[in-house]
Amino acid sequence: MKKTEICLYCGIGYVPKRRGVQKFCSNSCRSLNWKSKQQNKEVKSMVLQGKTIKPLAQNESKPEDKISVAGIGNAAIGASLVEIGKEVLTSPQNKAATKGDIQDLKTFLRSRYLKVHNLRKDPHGKTPYYDVKTGNLVYL
Ligand SMILES: [Zn+2]
């Protein structure tokens, strides 16, 4: 009895001609899958380039300003905010976000993030903070 496999690209069931090595129903699905992988790579690297914050102190001569912030992307900041939101808002006493909960969230954010005074705001006007929990420098 021949076993049916699921094509990794189109999801259609097919009977493989060679067992074990074939992952797609046809050559066209195999090459389309490869092409879409290549495209994803390009998109990802473009996103990373666009979102990476360049060091603010590039033209600054003062040594205390030469903290590199390259690599701290907006994506990372977004993820940590989601994490904080979950921590605060999913605790048992907070079933729905009320005004009190939002106040709690603000207090929590203030205790976690300490404003960094020797760095300027990023090009988007966001303020640099030191994240006590992760030890990272973030712009919020
Ligand atoms: Zn297919």
C-alpha cells in the first residue's frame, strides 16, 4: 500500500515517487517553496536594517556618550512591552483592565525603567531607559 504525503508548499496530499526524500507534490511546488524562502530572507534583512537604531553618539566626543545601542530594535521593545502587559494584566485580581489597572501598569513601568540622562532621544523622539529586569537599554 502506498502512503500519502502532504506537500510542504501547497498542502495537498500526494503519493511520493521516492520514499523519504520527496517533500513536495511536484517540482514546481519545490521551486516555488525555495523562491518564497529566498524572498522571506530578503524581507527579513530589510526589516532588520530599517528597525535597527543607530548609535546616537556617533559625532559626539564625550566618552560617556559612546554607549552603543545598535541592535536594540523596535521589535525587541515591542516584545518586552507585551510581556509587561501580560504580567500585570493577567494576574488573578485584574480580570479586566480598569483605570486602577492602568495606573498599576504605569507604576510598574516606572519602577522597571530608569531614565538614562546622558543619552539623547532617538530619531523618533523616544526617551532612552535602562531596563532593570533585562539590563538592556531601551527607547520608550
Ligand atoms: Zn504541492
